[in-house]
Amino acid sequence: MSGDVVLDVLAAVCLLGGSFLAFAAGLGLLRFPDVVARIHAATKPQVLGLVLVLLGLALRLRSWPMLG
């Protein structure tokens, strides 16, 4: 396995994980009854999901300055 394949697999895992967390945040908005619980359900997974998506993009593009 070359380094490019490993980076592509890591990028795919990060992108899929971030997408799943964003989806879970959306489900949390629909599921919880009050405003405070909805805000909590929307923000906690969304932040980690965004970080994972950006990390996945950086690994896929192989360029850190592209994201800055």
C-alpha cells in the first residue's frame, strides 16, 4: 500500500464520519422537545463533524494552505 492510498482511505473515513455527525445533528433537531435540548443536539456533533470534514478535505487535497 502506498502513502496515497492510505491518505485517501483516511480522507474517506473523515468525510463519512463528518457527514454522519452532521446527519445526527439534524436528527437531534427533530427529536428533542425543548429549545435547549435542540441547541445542544445541533451544536455538539456539528462542530466535530465540521472538523472531520475539513480534515478529510485537507487529506484529500494534500494541501493545508488550500483550506486556510
